[in-house]
Amino acid sequence: MYARPITRRDVFLVLFGACSMYIWSFIFNRPREHSVLLGTPIDLNINEPEPNVSTPNAPTTVSTTAPPEQDRDPLIGPSDPMTSLPHTSILAHAPGWTLFKNLYMANGTLLIVSPSNDSFPPIRMMTSPGYPAENTPEDIALREPKAEHMDFLTPEQAEKRWKASGTESTTYRVWSVKGNTILFNDPRQFLRHYYHFVAELIFGTWAFWHGAFTKPSSDNSLSLSYSDASYPPPIHRVIFAHSDSDGWHDNPAFDAYFFRAVLPYVTVEEQRAWEDRIVTTVPRSSDLATNRAWHFPLVLLTDRSASFRGSKCGPTQRTAAEAWEYMLTKNQLVGVHAARWWDPLREAVWRFAGVHTPDAVNWMKQSFAREELATKSDKEVTPSLVREGVFQELLPAPQKIVITYISRQLGGRKLVDEAHDDLMLAISELVTRRKVKGEEWEFRHVNAQLLSKDEQIRMAADTTILLGVHGNGLTHLVFMPPTRLSTVIEIFYPKGFAHDYEWTATAMGMKYFGVWNDTHFTLPDAPSVNYPPGFQGNSIPVHGPSVAKLIEDRVDGRI
């Protein structure tokens, strides 16, 4: 290829271009009028004006001013030892449910700091060792609390025990676990069960937590408005003092699904973490500095054994009964005939699962005609009348009738195959007959284990009448939309009965029926708890036409 020789003109152009680039880069790429020392954070907010600098080009260090103390998040950052020991008080108490202000813990003992213990409930009504429960005299005695589980300290004793020495200011070897805490003192025995975790423990926890921060008013009980109750303070942490992670995770994993859906921001401490707190507060006689304690500014202590010592839990065998009935009788639960107080959790799960079913959406938006719904009654709102469904007629009607049958035929504790087939046929014929009349009826046969968790929640949120053999799937009743026809029908082996789903359904204001083959029962005439041979078996009988008639009579208002 031919190469042209370089001329003086080429050399001039190259030099001119290089000089131009240098000049332009000097003009447009000058450093800012103040520079930043290595390692100093740089604020890249281009909308912020340049600071005034007295000496151009002089190196300066950019520093960040700490926000005022009152603007800091008290839950973030290290905690200093406490400079005072506030006395312990109780904001609300029912057997097994105690909301403390300023509770202390050292060496595994929950400590109440107070000049007197006269104003506090008996310790046995607040706590226990947290052991698994067996219904024997020996075991019942073993679960009685001792001083090592909970005790009282006078302010003088607390001062002597925890005051730090060798400091100019008054400080105590007590560190505050800032925020609001739920302390579950239950063993894993019942935590690892969807019903007991969601429909008993959390159900009772929310009833007590919601009620404790609701101003008492006789207008609360039948109100369907959110505005009638202030939202309770946030829960920052949950402590499972006697359970590891596996202990509160049921096999289908619904415990965790529910927990994360309703409390996604909550920190969970399990048994190992609680033991860490215990170990760090074990005193050594040779070292007074090891006399340490943890302080909980606000903590709800729940204890299953203590609940069973109460008058409400005993007859129902449901620990949540103590929490629910206490707050209801204090007029501190909103909308008890529809469990309006439960709505923050129910609706959180609906949103998490992507629920868009008509009655659920109608309820969330409060789009029903409020002026057509009475919020007063000539009857006194009592726990027994709420559980009998007396006030359910004040709720909106469902937009359609959806019957959901949760089958157990693929698992254990199930119907005789022929009885299952007859039940399916009888309900299908009922629905077909009502649809011919132009009514909106639907029948769904569900094998829950074949559905995702989201699908199961959507199913419950679109159910008017929930039907099934006694079993875990009926726990989904807590996600049914409140309507004047919301109903739970539970099939038992004849003469068998357990309170589980009966209590929870009726505590939510719903109508409940138990079925023994071709007969049914409801409150106030529920039978005694009984587990006859065959209760857990796979040969449970049921008369399909009788169940279909029960459903039709319920919808038509005959029962």
C-alpha cells in the first residue's frame, strides 16, 4: 500500500489537537472546590448546593452530623446499661395471658420489681416451667411454677443486686430489650400443629394484644368499623422459650406461612437464643459484675399450663378462651360477631395469598351497605350468645352460597368410602336443584394436600359453608369471610367430640354444627368431649342426605 510522507502540516495538527484536549480537560474536569480525604464518605446528591468554603481548593474532611437523640430509632444500635429500674406493672391479665410493663429476667427467672406483690395475680396463674403436658396428677404437680421460674424483688433488692459499682453516675447492670415482645412459654408439644399454633395460640395472642390497647366501650362489641379501635402497637419480637425452629414449624409448613404473612417484620428468638440470654445472666459469687439482667419494657407472657388453671379454659380446653372472653366481657374486642378484631391478620393473609373473591373483597372494602346493618341489639352481648351465633344476622348476606367440603379420603381419619360418595352425591344434587331455581350455589370438593397454600387460603376466603371430618384442614375457618350465613359443619365418629373447631368457629361469631351420621348438634347443646374407639379411624359413617338437608335448612333460615 502507498504511504504518504508526513508533512509539517500533519505535525501542526497533531500538536494543536493535543493542546486543545489538555486545555478543555483542565476547564471541565477541575476538582470540586473542596476535596475529600481518603476514606471519608462522599455525598452524591447532585441536587444539594455546594457548601461555602473560605479557601478554594483547600482539602477538607466531609463529616456527618449525628441526628438529635430524639430522632434516633431506639431499636437500632448498641444499648447502654439502664440508669433506673422502673417498677413492674400489669396492663392486663387473664389466666395464662399477662401483659407486663417492665418485666426483668435473670438466670432464667422472670422477675417482678415491685414494693409489694399484693396487686399481682398468683404466679401459678401467670406462668409455669413450660414442660410438656400430660393429664396425670404427677404431671400436673410438676408443672406448678417455683421461685426459679418467676419471683418478686423489692426495689431495694433490685438496687442491691444490679447496681454497678465503680462508676460516677448511677447505672445498673441491666440491659433493656427494646421494643415490644411476645414471650411464648409453651413447649413444642402443641406449637408444631397448625390448629394449635394459628387458631389457638396466635388467635388468643391477637385477641389479648388487640383488646389490651382498645378503649373499653359498649359500642365496640357489634361495631364493624376499624375506626372504633386504635391499631395496637407493633410487635417487634416473638420468643419461643422452649422450642427450637423445628418445634413451631408444622409438617405442611402452614405455621410459618401464616406467621410470615401476618408479621413479616418480627424478629424470632428460639430456645437457643433464650438460653443465650439466660447464660449471660448467670451470676458468679466471685464476680459481682456477673449479676446482670434483661429488661423487657413491654411483654405479653403466654403460658398454656397457666391458662388451664382458669375457669374458661377448663370447660373448653382452649387456652385462647381465657384471652378472648376476658377482653369481650371488658368491651375491648371490636365486632365480636364477625371477629372484626381479627381482621388485621385475616386480611393480611388474604392479601398475601392474592385473594380476590367477592365476599372477601366486599368485606375488606366495607362496600356493603352499612346503613342497612344494625350495630345495636336488644340483647346483651355475652360470650355465650356470641358463640351461639345470635348476632350473626347483623352481618351482610353472602353474594353466593359456596359449600366447600374438605375431604380426608387421601389420608387418615376418614369416611367410609360409600358414605363419602353418598355425601358428594347428596350435596351435588342439592346445589343442582337450587341452581335450577336461578340461585347462585356452588359445591367444591377439595383435597387440601393437592393444593398450594395460596390456593387453600383463596378457597377458604370464598367459602360460605365449610364441611369436613374433624381434622387440621378445618383450621382454614379463620380465613372465611364474615357473612350472616358463614357456617362450619364438622363430622365426627358417632358420640365423639372435641372442642377445637367448635370453639374457634363460634368465637368468631359463626354458626357451628357437629354431625353424628344422620343427627346433628349445635350450641348451647354441644356434648362433652369424648374420644370413643373409631374416633381416629378410617370408617367414619355419615348420612349424606341428612347433611344436605342441614345445609339447606341453614341457608333458608330454618335453623
